[in-house]
Amino acid sequence: MHIKLPKIGAIPVNLHRPIPTGFVVKQVRILRKADRWYASISLQC
């Protein structure tokens, strides 16, 4: 699975749980901790 971000492109995603049916992505926040990148995804039903 990949997530497409403006100005960055498609990046691979490792979800720790699936996105429920009927929910949409409202916001994605990109974080960098040490030498790793993380995405925090907010959903709206």
C-alpha cells in the first residue's frame, strides 16, 4: 500500500490497523524522529 502526498509523491505505508470502511483521510502529518519518518493520519467518518 502507498499513500500519495503532494510535492513528495507516493510513499510506502505500513498500517498498524486497517482504515475502516466509510472513513476518509482528513489530514496527514509527517514527522521525523531520529533517522526515521512517520505519518500520522487523521480520519473522518
